[in-house]
Amino acid sequence: MQDKVNTKTNNISETVEIDFGRIWKAIWKKAWLVALASVLCAVTFIVGTKFLLTPEYESSTMLYVNNNSLSVGDTSFSIDQGDITASKSLVNTYIVILNSRECLTKVIDYAGVDLDYSQLKDMISAAAVNDTEIFEVTVTSTDPQEAEVIANAIAEVLPKCISNIVDGTSANVVDHAVVSTKPSSPSYTTNAIIGFLIGFILSVVIIALREVFDVTIRTSEEIERCCEHPILASVPDMLATQGSGGKYYGYGYGQKRSQKTDADNSKKINLVGKHISFMASEAYKLLRTKLQFSFVDEITCPIIGISSALTGEGKSLSSVNIAYSLAQLDKRVLLIDCDMRRPSLSYKLPISKVPGLSNYLTGHCDIDRVIQRCALDDENSFDVISSGDNPPNPIELLSSNKMEKVLNALKSSYDYIIMDLPPVGEVSDAMVAAKFVDGMLLIVRQDYCNTVALSSAISQFEFIETRILGIVMNCVGEIGGKYARYGKKGYYSKYSKYGKSSYESAYAKANKKAQDNNKT
């Protein structure tokens, strides 16, 4: 269930959409945290009650109100219903007399306590008992003996004060005060319940507010609300099945890179080429099909730019797999690493970083020397131009006339040219190179990118009139929205038996059987 709240600020209409279903899921997901916060607050209140609050004790005395106390010898006047009603109405009058300065001063003198009028007044409370002509006076003190002495002093002093002020009435003691053995406050049970409720409410409110103001993209619907560009494909999280290899999504740049070994290289290509999962392969094939329909016949060699809003969304890995997927159709594909600040293709593919694009653009080598053949398997391969040495002026190199000329020249040799561009939200290199592309793909990583960054990236490309082909949602989990149909319970799960592991096993068995037949 969703509720839309419209607000206007400075004549700008904004729509804040609150998804209560998402908030409830977030609270339910953090139920353990809510329970922990509630219990901790309850324990804190109990500890605070024990060590910070001073126990207080109560002693009470009860008095009966009589508006006709006249008697002659052993003869007393009868008391009718009117007398009882008048007695009830006198209760409030007697309480006012009790709280008077003169009466409380006499109580202090009688009880012999070291208190002044205001202190004693704060310690006394009086009220009628069950709407009767009997009223109860309660004294609260940190000393139970002091509370009992003062309460009994009131029982002795108050009737005399009443008879001196109100003619024809009296107050008789019904019950004298006794020393209390248990404190009346604080209550451990009450404070524990209060602490538990405070912890519960605060934790729920905090989780709800964080969810409301959290702009992290979790579902495809959030992308659709953020922009009008289509979601071309949803690539599942390959790291969930491959284990390690987080640097493929842009992690570990701050770490010093050690010399690569053959074992490292074999591990790196587990996320590219034919080694990826069946679901991921199908996602890239779907993307490949949509890309083929994105260009008219007049564009013989489309130049496709691939960028993202933030670093670490998997744009370089996507570039490699898109190039490989196109190469599977016997297309001539050229992949160019245009990220000269933080290049990564040379760490993901079996190619050399130098010489590369920067070396060619600065005139240190010819174009034929920087083009490297990349074969991820025996059947499919594509060409790659690595980034080269990290230059101090990558923007000037990417925007140079030499860059434009070489791209125009390379179009005659390839069917597709893919430019792996830097994140547009980090540096402006992608905007400079965007003028050369025929279409731009934006990689959005689930649970990583946010709507603010994505909207900003789209706005920047639209400002320079770059054609945005669509969005590729990357690292999609099982709850990635209606486009995430590649998970365990997704549409293609029943076809996963046709994945590479099965056909490789079947091929190995058939090959072994053929060899055994030849031997016989």
C-alpha cells in the first residue's frame, strides 16, 4: 500500500511517495533489532530505577466527616440522608483546611519534624474514598517512620482545626497510619514496561524513518519511478555463486595489486565469458538482442558507451560480457577502456595494460599496436584497447580530434565498438566522450546505487543530448522486482539444466565412451 503526499516548496511541486509495504518489510526484517532495543531499554530502566531513584514510602490515615456532632450526655441527634450528603460536600472544604499554612504548621510542631510549610504540603495528598463521606490523607516520604509520624499528627491536628473553623461539624479518625514496609515507588514492573515500550517505539520509528529517507535502489520499480528510460536487462548477482572476486565490481582499488599469477587469472575470468552462470548468460543475451534492435540500418557500426552513476556498479564487467555476447554471434567487436584514471579491463582480461589508448592518443605508438586480441575461449574472441599509462589529462585526450578520427576509422573494421567509460557521477570524462557514442547504457547496481545519483547521471547525459539506450540493473537478487526473473524461483530456473555444467558433463561422458570404443 502506498500513500502519496504532495508538498510545494518555492512553487516547485514535489511528490514524496511512501511505500508502507516496504516500511513494514524493513521493520519485519529488523524484528530482532527491535526486540533487542526493547529489552535493552527495559533493562536500562530497571537498572536506573535501582541505582538512580530513591524509594518512597506512603502512610495513610482516614477520617470521617460529620456535619452534626452535637450531643447532650448520652443522647445524640439522628443523622439523616441530608446530613450524609452535606458531609460529602464538606470533604473538599476539609482538604482545603488541611493544606492551609496554619494547619500544616501545627502538624509540623506536633510531629516534631524538620520541614517547612511548602515541603510538607508537597508530601501530602487527600481525596474522598469511593465518593463517600470518608476521606483519606496520604503522606509520602523517603523515610517510612517519618511518613507514619506525620500522618498520625494530621489525624490529631486536623479534626481540631476543622471544629474551630466550621461550626457544627467534625472529623473523626477512622483509621490511624502505620509504618509501611514496602516502598510505594518506584515500581520496577511499571518502569520496565515503560522502558520496553520506549525502546520498541523508538526502534520502529528509526527504522521507518531510515526506510522513508533511504533512496537506495532495491527494485526495478524504483528505477521506473526515477526515470523514463527502459530497463533492458537484469543481471543476477554472480558473486553470490562465485564466492570471491569482489574487485570485479570495482572493489579493492585502494589495495596494492600484486603480480598476477596463472591461478589469479583463471579465477578472474570466472565472472566473464562462458564461465558465468546460466541465468547471467541469458540476461546478457537478452541485452544483446535489445541492443541489436536499438540502432537503425544506417548505423553500420554502433558505438555504445557504458557508464554508471557511481564507482563499483560493475560497468567494466558488464562491458566485457556484452562484448563477449556480441562476439558469440560472430560479430567483430572492439572494446575500449576509456577509464584512464582507474582502469580495470587489464585486470579482468588476459591482456596488457600498456601500450593502450593513452599511448596512442599521445603519439607514442600506432593504432595497430594498441589493439589486442582477447580470446576467453576457443570459439569466441574480440579485440580490446586497454587504457595504457595513466595520463595527467584524460579529459583532454578523450575530447581530442585524434580520438574522434580514430573512432571513425575503426568503424570500417568492426560491427560494434564498446567504450567502457568512467562513472559520470565521479568525473566528467564520460560526458566528454559521450559525444562520440551512438547510444549510452547505464549500469545500476541493486542495493548500491541510489535514485539521487541515478537521476543526476541521467540529467547530465540528457543535458548534452546523449541518447540513453536504457538501464541495465546489475547484481540483482531474488527480490529484484518484476524484472529479476533469473533467480532460483525465476522463469529460467527450469531451463538451468541446459547450463554449461550439464552439457560439459554430457560431452565428457560421450567423449570418454567414444575413446573406449576406439580402443576396442
